Amino acid sequence: MTDSRAPRMNTAPAGFRAERDLPAGFAAFFARLHAELSPRQQRLAAARRDRLAAAHTRGVLPDHLPPSQATTGPWRIELPAWCADQRNQMTGPADDAALVVKMLNSGAPGVMLDLEDSMANDWSHLMTGIANIRAALEGTLTYDDARRGRAVGIEPSGVAIWNRVRGLHLSQAGVTADGSVASASLFDLALVAWNAAPEKLRHPLAIYIPKSESAEEAGWWRDAFQMVAEARGWPRTTLRCMALVESHPLAYQMEEFLHELREHIVGLNLGRWDYMASLIHWNFENPAWVLPDRNTIPHDVPFFQRLRHLLVDVCHRRGALAIGGMTALYPSRVDAELNARALAVLEQDKRNEAACLMDGAWTGHPDQNAIAVAQFPGPNQIERRPPDVERYPDLRPVPAGVGRHSLEGTRAAARTVIRYRNGVLNGNGASLLDGYMEDLATDRIYRLMLAQRLRHRDVVRIPGPDGAPVVHDEALLARCLDEALGKLVADLPLARDVGTAETLGEARRRSEAMILNGWFDPA
């Protein structure tokens, strides 16, 4: 029997026909790409599952690859002038037209329009996001500003627009004539490219690649970019990209990944929250990796810092940009204390990334842009190399002596997973909760954190308020979820969360099912 609480695949509405309901010519264009690339995507996704299973059952963990042309050859990446300055890339869901316009008018050198983690993965949101991307690339997107009583549009600028399509782990149903499941990455990429008329574009067509796990997968993206360009009659290298390093296996293959995509890629980004989730997932059977309370982990913890240094060294050796990740604590325009603390944390975090010789960072709020940009000494630091970087470092230093493990942290995690999942049920892929912008990545961290505490409860002792250890079993998890749900429902008249008592209750049920059933893939 299908579990209704399990993550579901994005499916086109009943009766949908691509030939009739998508732009003319798209169905035939996509069918050719799908026949070649979707089976490859399915094989790559299966290989991921096999590798993770080997890690959990036989302790086979990711490692550096032997020397190859990718690591010993003299190749370099040519950085286009339009993306040479990416000191801050502002990110947000593509389906929110007002937010997209505000991001593009913010002054940030780069903007990432997201069809993935920060957007609910359903059909209507996907179609809205694709339409907004097309209008943004053409400079025609507007939104109605009720406060100013007029429509607000995009101001002309040289901002680099990056479009994050869904990753290779996801599939899309209901869009092929024969009923076969398609690669979600391919569907998004094809639809963005099909809608893009080069003569109308104000910005280069650029893609952000998420959730990769191997250099072999870079070959899939290279072939997809070149097949799309050939079908559209464009030069082969028309599509450019950046890629996120947000899985533990990819951290060991960054140079090989760049090499496979060297005609298209301009940089790598350390997507640290998903990376942390992946790191926990791969080390799930090791009690030494039971995570401290998430918000007690410093931004420069060794398992992040070693990867930052290696990523910069690899990128700059090859002429590519190295971009840092998101600071989750958000500023507030109504809470002065929170605002001051959030901006101080942001400044410290981005200063550390600049000191690591990164070329830029991510933010999600307009008030963060100027502070983030100011931490970097110039448009980029690509000619600099960090000194004394170990070529093959240990990227799994255990988080010993970092943060704290507490029942309070368990309860906070239970509360957050309910609130995040409730946001998804109400159409939000990202939610501002207690000052933190939580998206699928941080939701994964909290679910994995709770599951770890149950898995290793006989080894890792987590104290309660009186200092005595509290057994983290399924009954405790249920109590924490029930207590959090009760308080959230009681708070509903204050409108702190979207939805109803029913959606919060369903979010609680789904969260518990995902934790107990081991559903930790980013879906």
C-alpha cells in the first residue's frame, strides 16, 4: 500500500497534454532529449542509492580519486566578463514575482531564481516559476505593489541571472506522450531554454546545477547543455552554469567535475546546509557523527572550513569562481535586537568566507547585500591561492567538542520540522521561522538529527534540563512532536504560521513518518 505521507513525485494535472498545453513545438523538442537523457538520469540516480547503501552496510565512504587528466592537465576555464563580479548572489523562489523583481533591483551582482529547494515542488508552482524566469530574462516581469499603488518592474542592470533547475535525484511525471517518467532536471532545463528567445534576452542564459554527487553526473549536464543548444540552433557553449557542492561525495571530485563541464561552468558554490545534511546521511551509522543542536554549530567548524579551503584552491587553480553559502539567520525590520544580531552574524560569516579567498557569497534578504559585498576586497580573488592547502584532506573530521547535545535541541528540531512541512503543505518551499530562513536543506538536517539521536540512543547520552540523560526513543519523538503541535495550534490566532490546525496536524504526521521511515533524500 502506498503511504500517503511519503514524498510524492511532481505530476502534471490529469488530462494534461504537452502537445496542447505547453508552447508549440516543445513536446517534440523535449521528446528527443528525454529519449537520450532520462534513462541516463535514472541510472545515475540508482547508482547514488547503491553507493549510499554501501556506506551504511559496508562502511564504504567517499574518497579522493586517483590522478587523471582532470587533476594533472594544464586546462583552464575562461570566465565571461558578465559574471566576473559575483560578490553576492541573492537567492529566492522563482514563483514569487514580487521577490524576483526585488532581488533583481537590489543591486546584488548575481541573482539565483530557484525552482528547487526554496520552492514547493508541485505543478502550479513550477509553471509559475518558469514563466517568471522567462519574463525576468527578458526584463518584463512586474508585480503589483499595493503600498505604492502601482506595478513595479525590473530596472535595467548587468545583474547575472542564474536559474536553479531541479536536481538529478528528482523525476517528473505526466509530461511525456508514452507516460514514461522524465528527468525533472531535463524538463526544467528544456522548458527554460525553449522559452528563451535570444533576441529578447537582456541577460545571458545561465543555470545553477544542484545536488550533484559525482563527476560522471557532470557529463550528463554537459551533454544536456550541448543537445539543447544544438536543437535550438545555438552555439554549443551558449549555456553557462555554476554548480553547488552540497553532497559529501562531490566534495571529493570537484576538480574532475569542473573538467567534465569546462566548456560551460564558471564556478562552484559551497551549499553548506545541504552539505551538512549529506554529511550526516553518509555517516548515519557512526555515533561519532551524532550532530550537536544545529544552531550551536559554528560557521567555521572544521568539516566546513577544510572544504572551503579545498574548494577555493581547486576553483582558482582552474580559473573558476568559488562562492560561499547562505547565512540562515535573517535580519528583521521589526525586531531591532534580532536585526543587529543577524547582521553581525552575517558580517562575521562573510568575512570568514572572504578570508578563505572565496569570491562571493549567498544571501536571501535585500538588507544583507551591501554588508556581504563589503566583506570582499574586489570583484573577485581568482588570482589568489590559499597557502598550504592539503591536496587530499580528510573531509570528515568528526564534530568533537563542537556545540552541545540537549533535549532542548531535540524539541526545537521537532517544532521546526512541523512548521517547515506545514509551510510546504501550504505552498511555501521556504519559511522564516524564529529568525531563521528554513528550506528543504535545513529541514533535512533537523530530520536527520532527530533520527540520529534515536539510532544511537544507547551510545550518545543527551541530557535533559536536570542534567540526567534522556532516552531518545520513538515515544520521546512522538511526545516532542505532540507538544510542539499543541503549542503551534494554540498560537494560530496570532497568525505566526500559515495554514490551519489540520495542516499542522498533517505536517506533524508526515514529519514523524519521514523520520521513522528513513526518508531523507531531498524531496
